[in-house]
Amino acid sequence: MNQPFIMDHPLIQHKLSLLRDKNTGAKEFRELVSEIAMLMCYEATRSLPLTEVEIETPVSVAKAKVVSGKKLAFVPILRAGIGMVDGVLRLVPAAKVGHIGLYRDPTSKMPIEYYCKLPTDVAMRDVIVLDPMLATGGSAVDAINKIKEQGVANIKFMCIIAAPEGMEALQKAHPDVEIYAAALDERLNEHAYIVPGLGDAGDRIFGTK
């Protein structure tokens, strides 16, 4: 089982503090989610393989390194995961983007799928799943199940805030998936919201509450 990578970079932690603040408006919230996602993607892609090439500089020929191996795809879990896409694409603009739509049943708290569109060549790519919150873990587990059904072998999951319950559920269901989070919070409350968390990420990103 992979150990989760909890990011303690000062810039990420500073922006996360602003993100948690209930007085942060929708515009600033969206910008912070995007910025945090970009900084986290830097770490999540650290293990990408490199190959050596020769390039001609204005002075001479140089040996340089470029990313090799499988190409990337990002798969945000709708709707809140959309807020992370712009940030990660700033680092990897050539990546393809799929979408998986899930919502949580208010009674059972179980995820219900309503949309799935993945790149046609997703099986040939490494995939990073995006969702700002890892609460119960149900949506993440189901999304990764769907991606694995398409033959994807290398999957990472990237969230901003995780609850211990969600982390445990995801690790149990998919021990091969690397998890990246900016914070591991205390617990879930009776409504399955992360405590202290930041509220409903989707509502705050899109200003719907």
C-alpha cells in the first residue's frame, strides 16, 4: 500500500489557509483552488521518467532531458474537480482531460454516477484524478474503478483536503493508487462533511450557495 503524500510546502499551506476562510469569496476561492492544484501537480509529477536528448543552443550542442514514457490525462470528478483543471494544465498543457460526474445521495451518502467521458486513448496514458475533497472516499473509489475498467494501469489521486475516513477507504479499495493531499483533517461530521474542512467545495467554487 502506498503511503499518502501530505504536502507541507509553505506556499500550499498559506493558500490553503485562505481557502478555508469562510469570508473568502467565490472569485478568490476559484483562483486559490487553481493555484494550489498547480503547486500540487509539481509534486505529483515528480516521478515522471526522463530521457536524454541533444539540442543545439545558440552557443553549442547540449545534452538535455525531456519527459518520456506515457503521456498524461487528468480526470476531474465533477463538479468540484473542474476547479483544479486550469492549474494542472498550466504545468502540463498537452495533457488530455476526461470527466466523471458523480453526486452524493443526501440520504445514503453514496456516490451516484451521471456522466463519464474519458479520452479514447486513456489506457495508453498515466492518469491523475482530481477532486478538491476526499471525504467518505466513495466518489474517488468509484471514479478510479471506472478508469481501471478502461485498462489504465497507473493512476494517482490528487485532492486538497482529505478526511481520515476517506483516505482509509481509498487506500483499502485501491492500494496501488498514490494519494496526494495538501492536508489531512480531523474527521467527518454527521453530514459527511470534512472537519474543519472548508465547506462545500463545489458551492464555493461556483458561488451556488
